[in-house]
Amino acid sequence: MSGRETIGVIGAGAWGTALAQMLASDGRDVVLWAYEAEVVAAINAEHRNPLYLPSATLAPTIRATGDLADFAAIDTLLVVTPAQVLGKVLGGLVKAPRDLVLCSKGIEAGTGRLMNDVAREASPESAIAVLSGPTFAHEVAAGLPTAVTLACGGGAAQWDRLAPAIARPAFRPYYSDDVTGAEIGGAVKNVLAIACGVVDGLALGQNARAALIARGYAEMLRFGEALGAEAETLSGLCGLGDLVLTCSSTSSRNFSLGKALGEGASAADLMADRRTVAEGAFTAPVLAELAAARGIAMPIVDAVGAILAGANARRVVAELLARPLRAELESDAKDIEA
């Protein structure tokens, strides 16, 4: 044992495994929960996760488990399960006051709840924080420089507890108290990354992708501010920063999904064949529904939802381009509508 407080990571997909590796980089003990028994066995016996992060040789201070009871006495847990099962997994934890750092990005299908709302219901005795930003798992696991937003619902006191536990020389968190903004940035960018992948799959060029990122960011801002997020949060690492990263590389699961859709694959086949989760596919329809209920224009999000539902990608893009001309900024709209 390292002698320092053990940290728990719940979820041993690529991102959860990368976070465990980062946390263990200074010799700290990390307990990592995996759903699959074969993942638990491989991590403990071989210090590898061949199913989700085969490129990394894991630190010996990482211990895998399939039993949530092993986290009963751990005060700091990073929760990295798929968004749609987060509530169920948290419901299996022994109830105790602790810091829960949510690292899953999405909106709960069926309820439209953000992850912090799901976590507060499942674990009301816990203090909730959100870790989000431009992070490819394989780069974090390799120790490459990374910066993230750590949004603390418990304010500066929670930050004072969490920052020293999470920060490493190559992993730099920045403080925020805007949990809603951090969550919305992470959820919306996944949907926009699918859209950028579609553009790439259709070979529509770099101009189109840059335009889509900019207009998608405008949609993120509209939605976020309507739900109480701060524009400054969405212009930072967990919003614009994450958006740029995931809209530009096939290392993004959501971008890769969109690219395959643009190339003509069916959404049903792609989702059935994927072991790793492209959260944007689950988020798109519920995000479109939430926006419509509030009268928030999100045409790119709507387009992604239509493509995921089976609409022809090239036709949907043509309909987007055929929308009526308008002002770029909301503040200028009155001038052309007068």
C-alpha cells in the first residue's frame, strides 16, 4: 500500500482504465471496478485491459474488482460508467458520505436528466463533482499533457479536497462551480461529434466541418444558457475545448460512428456491433426533445437524430443547407427581421 488515500474508479472501459492509470502514476493505490469478470482477471493477473485499452501496461497499484462493496470505505470515487446505467450502478454502492466525481458524459434517456441529477437521487449523501474536458483515453493513459474542468457542486471546499487527489504533473484540473455547464458541454459535444463524422464520411470537406463546429457551438450555448449554464464554462475546456477535439479525430467514438453513417452504414448495425459506447447516439434524441420542449433551435442536433433514426445522411445535410438565411448572432436578428 502506498500510504496515501486510496481512490476508487467505477467503470473499466477505456476512459475509466485511463483515469485509473493516471491516478496510479504517482504510486497511489487505485481500486477499479469492472463489469466483466475477464477484465477483472486480466488487470489483476497481467496489468492489462485487453478488451478496452490494450495499448496500456497498467500500474501494479491498480487492483480490479467486480464487487461494489469494495468501495464502502473509499471516500473519493470517480464514476466512469456509461451514462445510461449510472443510476443503477450507484444504487449498488454501500451508502456513505463521499465525493463522487462524475466522468460520464450524457443525458439519461427517458427522463432527460443530467448525470448529476441521477447521482443525487441514487446517492443523496454524497457531494457531487463533474470532471470533463478534451480527453482521449489512450493519451491520458500514456501520460501525455491533459487539462480538464473539475466542476465542484460543493464549491471551493470540495475543490480543496479533490484537486490534490486528482491532479498529476501531466493532468491539470481547472476549478469551476458550474456543474450544469460542465455536464451540458460534455453531453452536447458528443452529438455534434457524430455530425462532424457524418460530414467526413460524406467527404464534404474541411470548410463544412469548421462551419459545423462553429454553428454547433452556438447550439450548445443556446441550450446551456437556457438550462442555467454559464457561457464562460461552455467556452472553456469542458465545452469548446472538448468539442474541437472530438469533432476532429477518429479516436472519438462518436466521430467514428458519424463517419460510418456518412459512408452509408446503418445506425442499427453500428450500434449492435459496438462494445464501446458512443454516448451521443443515446443523447441525440433526448437532447432534441428537451430543446423542442423549451423552444430552443438546435437544427444540427435534430439532423443527427434524424440520421440515427434511419434518414439518408446526404438528404438531411441538403435540408440543413436549405434552411432560410438568417443572422449569425442572435443580437443581430432584429436588424434583418425588421
